[in-house]
Amino acid sequence: MKPLLEISFSSFAAQFDKWLNGVVSNSFIVLVAELVVTGVCLLAFLVLLCFFLGYMERKVAGFIEIRLGPNRVGPKGSFQIVADTVKLLFKEGITPSSSDKFLFHLAPVIVVTAAMLAVAPIAFASHFQVYDISIGVLYVSSVSSVAVIGILMAGWSSYNKYSLLGAMRSGAQIVSYELSVGLSLISIVILTGSLRISDIVMSQENGWWLFKGHIPILISFVIFLIASTAEINRAPFDLTEAEQELTGGYHTEYSGMKFAMFLLAEYINLFVVSAIAATIFLGGWMPFHLGHWHAFNSIMDWIPSSLWFMGKTLFIVFIIMQFRWTFPRLRIDQLLNLEWKYLLPISMVNTILVTVMAIMGWHF
Amino acid sequence: MFLKDYFSTIYKSVSSLLTGMKLTGYYFTHPKEIQTEEYPDNRATLTMFDRFKGEVTMPHDENNEHRCTGCQACEIACPNGTIKIITKQELQPDGKKKKAIDAFIYRLEMCTLCNMCISSCPSDAIKMGQTFEHSVYDKKQLTKILNKPGSKIMEGVE
């Protein structure tokens, strides 16, 4: 059976490239133009996605807490987030008088940039990536830890004890949970033998790693979810903001659009983490296939690959949101105990198990 | 022993986390559990629960008769001085005089809805009403006379 849409994202991109090459002869200008177009498209997509995720978060929170969520602005409250954005746009951006002005203004930019950089190697649809870098997994895990510099910068430059405490906590948290995230990513890299995102997706053509990799991969999937929730500073690991203790953590002193940029970065990070989890463990844009059931498989192929990717990503996003609205926040010592006493030893043993599994060829 | 504790901690924490997620997942997938009242929109169908205390009211029957004897027990019981009862002497058909209420003055702006007047009333003359939309522009409108004009005491209530 043919796919639902004749035009896929990849063929559209190829046609655009062909058209631009026909119009402009200079290849350098073509490259620059394509980079600009890609950047603008990605930016627009991410901002729209953040609107959607903000709305989804509120609705999920509402339904979990037996409320309705936003339901006044627009149909079913869907324009609530637009109203909030307009409110933030019109707010005064206050800079504390004793703050380090340069770092204070730079910090939100760094946080957003780090979040957006990590989007580059994500495969949105079949053969549709911004940059299929050969070390994709390594790139994502390294770039996403740059954000901690922005957070530390924000906390330091605010000249506020709450901000600094929040930033220090964030540093401790990200540095420790990075290890578990890395080890659980490595377990898939061991099985795939490649760091390239497209290779990892293609290796799941006959089944997703979550099903092919038996219990060790299931464990590393759970560890990845927990550790990456901690890495993007979301509840129940939101010690960096901890409203009740630190009023707002590292972004206490930020207001207006600079605060909105932190919010944007939070949702982009949420998307990136979910997209990586969906790509690595759930097969990215690969449709769900069941053995030799050809009829079932062809129906699954009929659904466009971009929908598969978004569906899986939103599923992971939902799970992370459910974490947030179910569990109470951890104390800082509990947080570090969880990482160093439980997640890290388990994921180390797990990595050994996966290695043995890969050597003996026990996976499907 | 250490390993046993270690793994039992993991097992206990994972199972308790899953219990929590099961509950929130249940709430998420069952929108009928939602408790929110969309108040100004559902004004027509809104019913308050039985024990809701909105204001003190004096029920009158179809003959415009109430049960208040004017004993002033509520006035004494009220901690805020919310209730003021003005009595009069009414001439009975048999020529005797009998005490009856002229005005049952109730000041809603001073009332804390503590229910002490209602529990002290020996003849069940006053009750808590269900209305709660009391906002007015003038404070004077909150001082109410609860007995309706021309009303008299019900037959048989002493």
C-alpha cells in the first residue's frame, strides 16, 4: 500500500533544493539561503510547538487534578497560551540594579540556543533531518548540557541568593544525571553500532529497540525517562525553581520576554528529550510492524512517517507531564541519592548486560 | 542483608510510584470525575449542598404565616448582634394581649453564618438559605426584615 500522502517532507525538501539551484547559480548563496530557510522554519515550528505543549501541559494538569484546565480563551481555551504570550510581551523587562548586566542579558539567550541546537539531528520524518551528523547521539547529549552554563550564568548574574541557590542546585543535578542519560543512550549505541541518528532509526526497521532489546533496554528506557526529566529540570526534579523554597530559582529576577525565553527553552528541552527517547527506543519515524502480518504492516506503512514520529514524541511528552503532576518534589539529598546510589549503579550493570547481549547476539 | 534492603527499596519505590501514576492515569482517562463547577455559566442548574449556609431566612407558608414567637433567643445567641427583634403587643380575638414580632431585623453584613441563631431557635422559625450572591452596591440593602409585611404567627406555635 502506498503512503497516505504522495508528497513527503523529504521529497518536498529535495524539490525545494532543486528549484533553488535552478534559480540561483552560485552554490554558496544557495547554501546560505537554505540554511536561513531551515532556521526560520525550525524556529517557527518550535515556537508553535511550545504553544501547543504549553496548552497540552495545562490541559493534562487539569484533567489529572480533576479540573477542566483553561477553557475561556478561544475554543476549549486553546488561545490561552497566546494571551499569556501577549501579556509577557507587554511586561516591563526589569534588570536588577546590582546585577551583572551583560551576563544577565546573555543567560536566557544561551539557554534557548542550547535547547535549539539539540533539535538539529532529530529525524522529524523519513529521511528528513536538519543535519544528519555522524555523532548524533553524542552531539545531543553534549549540547543539551550546555544549558547548565546559561542557568548558572542566570543565577550568578541576578545578584540574588535564591537565584544562585537554584543555579547551584541545577549544576549539581545536571552534572550527576548526565551520567545516567549517557549510559542509557550508550546501551542502544552498543546494539546499533552507530551514533548516527538515521542509522539508529534504520536499525529498528524490523522492530523497535524497546521490544527487541528485552528487559535491559526496558530498564535503560525507564532510566532515560527519569534521568532526562531531571536533566531538563522538570518536576519532580524541579529543585532549581522550587517555588515554595526559592520563589523562582534561577529565573527569579527575570521578567517579560527574558522570562518567556526560559519558558520556551523548557518546552524545547521537553520536546528534544521526548524526541530522542522516541527515536532511540521507539523507532523514531518507523511505523509499528508486527512480524509477518503483511496486511497489518501495510496499514501501518500507510500512516505518514511524520505522524508516527510526532505521535511517539507526544506520548513520551505525556508520560513526562504525568510524572510532573503525580509525584512530589524530591529533596536535594534524595535527588543525589537517587542518582548516585540507584540510577548510576543500575545503569552500569545494565550496560554490561546489554554488551553481553550484543556480543552473544541475544537480541532480535 | 544490605543487598536485600537495596532491592526491596527499589521494589517498594517503583510500586508506589506506579500506584500514583495509575491513579492520575485513571483521572486523566475519566473526564466524568471532573469536579469543576463552571459557575456563572451553570447558574440556572446550580444546586448547593444541603448544609450550605448562605443567609438566615424565615420561611413563610402559603397563608403568609411564620413560626417566630418573638422569644429573642436568637438575638441573645448571636455573637455579633446581627439580629434585632422588635416586638409588639397584639390583641387576640378573646381580648387578651399577646407578644408578637413587629420586625425581625437581620444584618447580613455583620453575620458570620455561625448557625447559632438557628440552633437556639425553639420553634424552628429561621433556617439557613441557599443563596450566596449577596453583593450589592449599598450596604443598607444588606439589612433585611425577614418577616414579610402583613405576616402573622402560625396557629399552634407558642
